[in-house]
Amino acid sequence: MDVPPVDLLFRVAVVVAIALSLFGLLRLERGSDLGAPLRRRFVLGLPWGTLVSATAVLGVYLFAQSGFQYWYSPVTIPFRAWSYFYPLGLLTAAFSHNGPAHLIGNLVGTLTLAPLAEYAWGHFPRERGSQSFSSLRTNPFVRAFLVFPLAVLVVGLLTSVFAIGPIIGFSGVVFAFAGAALVAYPIGTVVALAAGGALRLLYNALRTPVLTASGRPAYISPWWADIAIQGHALGLLLGVLVGLAVIRTRPASERPSARRLWLGTVLFAIEQSMWAVYWYRGGETYVLYRAVGVALVALLALVVASAVVARDDPLFAWDLGVDSGTVERWHVALGVLLLVTAALAGPSVPANLFTAGDGDLPGEEISVRDYEVTYAEDVRNGLVSAVDVEAFGETTAVNTSGVIVRSQERGIWTTAVSKGRLAFTGQAAVRLGGVGWRETVYAQRDGWNVLGNGTAYRVALGDRKSGRIVYTSDPVRASPTLAGRNVTVVPETDGYYIRVDRGNHTLSAGMPAENESVTVNGLTFRRNRSNVYVSYGETRLRLFSKETYE
């Protein structure tokens, strides 16, 4: 793709300005060894575990999801964690992404937060009396290139196994990096968030040096409804637990203060919208429990601070002859963290113990290998747990409308494109596939707006240029009554028909082509471009208009 000269000039200017700024910093810091702290903790001063993990995530996007050939449109459906009966999804969900923006966001989070967690642990062991290379556990290369990436893999699998709903993305692991970093460097973690924002700004400045935009309509769901809040919270708590295992082995003098821990946790949780506790009500409606979320953030900060700084002295002890032990003060906070983690993870088990049923799909469907695709409205959402749960007036029993994708082999049942989004865009791509293959099915909608009463429409599935009609809406009657006649638009698989009723006498005819007219039961309908006008005597009225899309 050709790069405009102006954009190229701006990109060069950005690179030169940053290089000069960094060079000036080095001159100002002349005489100090900025890399010495890194070399004390990292092999050759680099966070190799972070780099290996980020490279692996990028590789999944490029090769497993076909991102190398289709950077902006990767395959996502087969790489989600749909259920325990679909191992491929469980193995890949945490390391796959919806698109380049999703991928870049998580890679930036990894490159800014993971080095803090890796630094807190270190490639060189810090335990008193330990020596590097004395065993596999203390070998810096094993710790950097094997143990840290392996821990990342385990946390990623845990966020998939204990996720509620078909998650996709590395963000759960990114939050685990943040949790591990928070207990060691709470304020540094908040600074790392700001550094991530700077990296994203730099990426966008190089990618699009000059952006021209104007107001336009858009179909947007609530921003907080796109947050995998359960996965983020689970990842954060797993990271905090891992960080505790590291930081509690060190003297109290090397741990951060309670106020820094509390402040760092609160700032991080608020900045990352961990207060956005919401519920899906169905029909593209969501409920945000903002007050509950803020209260939970405050309590989380207190528990994290307590777990790190509470003293090691016993709170109480027991001796039953065959069994004895003590409970230290910090164990109380640890127990709370473990209980909260279990409470977050527990509901995922029954929710993931289901698979796609073998009954008939609603409406007509098309098949692509093991996938079935159809369109239906107001049908039971197949991803909702078979055990209905009600709380605070909300329920897991919800209905859905839109393009439905099912694969019995993979245990997948999902609304790939909602009814509202398809009505807004008119066309949507559904990318199916698996490891090594992909195929795209296009959903297309056309319709006629009927004066005073809504829209009559059809939905087709197929390739980009043509498709098979799989759904027709109910007929829609115009609100005006013309000379005692009622006019209705009737969608059929072979086209649209105008039906005119007068008492018990009904006649119909096909929708006229552009610049043509048709007379039905005494009313004349003439089409002018995308509008249809009805004439009767001296009366002329625009009755129908072609549905338009953004």
C-alpha cells in the first residue's frame, strides 16, 4: 500500500523526536548506569519471559487465526472457550483475539505490566544461600525461558477453564501480570498503565499520523458491556496470589506499605473499570451495577493490602495430638482472597457443562463443514446455562435475535450478529473455520419502511454478492386507510408484494421496479428510486421507502 508523502514525513518526525528526547535523557543522566538494575534481575537486562510470551500470543493471531493473511478479519468463533466439551477453544481462547485493536491493546499491556511481575520474581534467585545454576530452579535461563512462560500458559488456561461465557483474549493474563506486580510495586503498576497509554499513542501516531473524522451515526452497545469483567477479576486475583507467594518470602522491610498497596490497587481497579459489574438482560439490554462495583473495589484494596503487610505472628493455634498448626494474621486476608477467587471461578463450572443440542435450528440454515448458520428472532439463547438462575430480578433465561451459528461437533451455539446490528449495517460477515481453514458467510438484510408501522424485511445468507433468503418478517400494514382500503407490504423469498384489502376483497401484486407502477384494487403505486408513492384520485402519498443502512 502506498504511503502518502505527508504521512511518511510525520512518521519520520515522530521517530526523530523520540530519538532526540531519549538521547537527551541519556545525556542528562550521564555517569549513571540505567541498565544496572535490570541486569541484576534479568539475563542480559531483558525480560525474556515477557518477550517469549508476547511472541507466542502474536504467533497464535498470525497463524492459527489467519491474521497473517487477514490482519483485520481473523477467525474467532472456533477459538473461543465455548464449553468443557470443546478442548480447542479452552486451549486457545486466552491467546486469541477479536482483531488487531484487541491484539495490540493486550500486547501493550503485556509489554508494560509483565516486566514488572517478571522483575519482582527475577531470573536470578534472591533466597538467602541460593546460587544461580546450582539447580534447574535457580538456573536463570530456565527461569527466563521456561518457568515464566509456563506460568503464563497455566494462568491463561485457568482464565479459559473458569470463564463464564465464550471468552477470547489475553486480557485475563494481562490482569494477572498486573496483580503480581501490584503486590510488589503498587505505584509502579499504575505508572506502567500510563506507559501503556503512551505506547498506544505512539503506535497510533505512527500508524495514522493525521486523522480526519466527522460525526456519523453508529450502532454501539454500552462500552462496559464489552468488558469481560469476570475474566479480568479472576486474572487479577490469580496474579495477586502468585505475587503473594513471591513477596511473602521476603523480609517485611522489602514489602510496600499498606497505603501504597491500597492506593495502587484502587487506582488500578478504577482505571481498568473493574467496578463495571453488569448483567445481560437479553434483547441487547444490559444493566450496570455501578455502586456495587465501587464498593467491591474498595474492599479489594483493603484485602490486598492486608495480605501483603499483615504480620507473620500467629493469630491462634491448635493442637489435636495427631494434628497441630497455627493461623497467622495474614492468612485471614489470604483466605478471603481464596474464597473470592473460588466464588468467581465456581459459577463457570455449571455454565460450561453444556453443549449444542441436536434439535432443529429455527428457520432455514446453510451448512459449512460442521457449522450451521441461520437467522431467527426471539429464540432461546443456546449459550445460557441449562440451570436457570434468578437474582435481584435478573435471570439467565434470555432470548436472542440475529444470525445464529451452531456446531454440534464443537459444542458452539452463538448469536454471531445481533438483529439490531444487522438492521443498522445491512450486511455482516460471519467468519467460520478452524486450524488451517476459514470460510466467510455474509448475512444481508433488505427491507421496506412502511409509513407509520415499521419495516418489512428479509435476511439472506451466502457470499458477498448473493445469498439465499432464510428469513422473512411478518407483513407490515401501513397506518393510513386509503379510500377504505388497507395496504400491506408482504415479504416473500422471491420478493416483496403489495396487498390491498377492501372488506373481504383482497388483491396483491409485486413491488414495482424503479420508475414503474402497478395498480392494485383501485390504488396505483409508482416507484421513484427508493420511494413508492400511492395515488388515488387527486391524492398522492409516499407510502413506502427502501430501508437504508450505515
